[in-house]
Amino acid sequence: MRLALREARRGVGRTSPNPAVGAVIVSARGRLLARGWHRAAGCPHAEIAALRRLARPSLARGATLYVTLEPCSTHGRTPPCVDAIIAAGFARVVVGAVDANPAHAGRGLNLLRKAGIEVVSGILGAEAAELNRAFNKWILTGLPYVIAKCALSLDGRIARRPGEGQWLSGERSRADAHRLRAQVDAILIGAGTLRADNPRLTVRGVRGARQPWRVVLTRRGDLPPGAHLFTDGHRDRTLVYKRRSLASVLRDLGRRQVTSVLIEGGADILGQAFARGLVDRVHFYLTPLLLGGPKLAIPARAARKIANAHYRRIGDDLLLTGDIPPH
């Protein structure tokens, strides 16, 4: 199952609105026969990808299939994987996480059991579910999973004084931030950030990454027409919401099958997100700077507790990640 999870991680950021899934086929004697992962929505699911990599289809008969997520039992963009698994003749199927969709949860496992296949579920289930936390939230609520990301000084500021340069974090942290961008469906900022920084919000340095949607929230709507978001090669991936609440924007993005959003806005957008309980996870780069100034990254009204906090050093910076419990 750990090998199947490794395969599944190859699809993170590439499969939305589908979950990332990995599969491994092992013979009755414990020999690895094939592995596969889901590459993108509309492409073969992980189980089918693994089956197609077998040296001979007959090798599946009597073998064990390890898959990180319960095999699908309904016809979507592709046929049900349960039917292919039964037809292949597997003796045993080992599953990590059960499908989070209440309409499907357990149905695929029951169909496999009715076909005489031994089924074991919940193996490394927490790790398998964690892999698709964005998909799981979206499929249950219709809302995207929201990550708040920023670089901030030790005294909680997110911007230098005018003329002191744009970046707070180091090069290695900025490269890490691009890897984070590559894992989400949309990046969201406010009009103030657009005017002040003219960001590109592209994914750079990550091979094979998709370009996320670029979302701008504005009250007045007087955005600079020459901004990168409106003129570069990804301008068709830019959405502008005028006089809309952050909560309503997230609902609309969910309807567009956006399962995850990275907020990279300034203090105003971050404050709104935290104060209204819209953030699921934080990704903060703490830099060895003391900047002073009146504007904090997170205003007092938006104070929240961080659970499951983890720290990792990246160059001279410290990356803090953690979950924001619901209100």
C-alpha cells in the first residue's frame, strides 16, 4: 500500500476534479507485477493503468490489487473500475480509503465481495484519505479546500516598506511555493495585491504542472488592463469577481469544479478568510526579519488556532503548516 500511495502522489495537482489514486498488482507469491496511477480526469483510473501494464492480462487472475481509494462503481468519464477488476479475476483487493461520496461509499467494495473477491479496507486509510482532503471536502460540501499562504516577518508583517524590495522569503521558499501552486486548482488574490505587485500567479519550475485558475476579487472593478493576469499567455485562466463576498466566490468556484484554492492575497483577503472560518490549512513562510509597520498579516479579529502544526526549515526560512479547525 505504501508503494500504491507513492504512485498516487504522482497525480496530486493533475487529476482534479478527480481524486489522486495509485494502484499496485502483486502475484499470489508476493511478486510485484505492475503499478499505475491516475494521470488526469478522463484518463484511465489507477487500477486500469496498472492492468494495462501487466506483461500478460492473465497474470491478474488470482493476484492481489492494492489501491489507495475504493474502486469506482459508477460510469463517469470512464467505465466502472469494479467491472474491470472482477473481469480480470483478482482473488483479493486491498483498499486504503473508502470513497468519501455518501452515494458511493462502500458500494464498490460490496460489489467486489458479491463477486467472490476477498476485500480488505482501511489499510493506511488515514494517509490515503489525507492525500485527497481537497477532493473529499469538495465532494461532500461543494466547496473548495482553502489554503492560506503567505511569507511573513517574525513580527507578523507581510510586506516591506516601499523601496526595500518585494520578497520576504528566500529563493528556496519561493520554489517551494511554486510546488504548492502546482497542487491547487486556483490561486486567489485581491485587487490591492494586483495593483501593488502585478503578480503572474503562474507555476514555474515544476515539470508537467497545470496552470491554476487565477482569481481576483475587487470592489470597484478598476483593475489595470495591462496587468500580467490580463495580457499573458494564460489570460484565459483569469477570473474576476466584482463586489462579491469571499464565501460566494468560493461557492461559485466549487460549482466550476475547483476543488482547492490557494489564497495569496494581502492582509484584507487573509483577514476575511480567517474571520469567516473559510480557511482549512495554512502554509506560512516565517522569515528572519523584523519589519515593523502598522499592517499585520492576520488582524486580531481573525485570530484562529492552528492544529497539527508542523515546522520545516527551508534555507533561512521556517515553513509552518497546519490545519484550521472548523468554528
